[in-house]
Amino acid sequence: MTGTETNTNRPGTEAVLARDVRKGDVVLAATMRTATGQLAILEHSDPYVADPQADKPNCQCPGHEALTADERAKPLVVLYDGEIWDFACDVVPADEYVIVKKRDEQADDLPKLTPTKRNGGTFEYNGRTVYVYPQPGAPSKWRVTANGKVLAAMCATRDEAVRRAIRVLDGDTTALTGWALLARALTL
Ligand SMILES: [Zn+2]
């Protein structure tokens, strides 16, 4: 049984039971057991943002039609039924693993980020668009810019980066760390 160790060698991905997928997780791959009992990973060519719901037993979409009799006999969960897959359900056995990139948790006191392809997001603050994204060259750290100026750099968490950036935007220059000041000096 190797399921929980399975990963796709991409940072931030993990294997979770389909029943534990949460709204907002990005589903990258399904898994299936081979005849020898090994876990095989089937990568989705079109990953989607999960919106789990209970199974829809009478659904006649291509996803439901493709279920095998074995699968139909198991508890199922619909992880997605939106337009990326032409409104076919991704309906999977609740106790099979899927590979996900877990949704980013965000503190309630911070502005909601609009996701971007750079794995970060943007938010509006006092009429400005603020960009939050992994630090170039150090992708486990976070950087925030607005109007081409660095507001926060090399922050350990995205929330910390956003908090610092908001303080800077509010006029608190003490919130600028050495890293942010250095980045400003280099980009001016
Ligand atoms: Zn369906």
C-alpha cells in the first residue's frame, strides 16, 4: 500500500482520498490500481479546481456513463462537473486517491486574492492592483509588488507578504524589510 507516499514530484502536490478533497483544491491526477495492486497515476490533461458534491446517481453525462460496474458498487463522489470538462462529471470512488495541489489557505483578515497563473494572486487596495507571487529565484518565498514597486520580498508565507505590503501601502515604511529595500534598489 503505497498511496500516501505517492507524489508527482511537483512541489505542493499530495495524494488525498477523493472524499477528502476540498472545494478549491486543484485536482491534477486520478489514481487506479493495476492488476498487480500498484497505484498508477493518471494525470489530467485539464486539471480543475474541485467543487465536490455528493454523487448524482441518475446523471447520464460521459463521466457517469464511463463508470465500470465495480466503480458503481462503491461510494462515489463528484469532484467537478464544470465547463473545463464539457460538463462531464469527474466522478470517482470516494476511497480512491487523487493527486491535488491543496488550496491556499488565507487568513480572514486579508483581502481576497484573485488567483493568477503565477501561482499567486492579485488584490485591489486603495485603487491599486497588488500582485502577490513566488519570489523569483526562491519560489518557496513570497514577493508583493504594486505599480512596479516591491512592497514585500522574501517573506516566508503569502499571508505575511500580504500583511507587510498593506502596511507599506498604508504609509508604514518600517514594514519594508531589508530584502524589500534591496529589491527596490535593484529595480529602480
Ligand atoms: Zn455526471
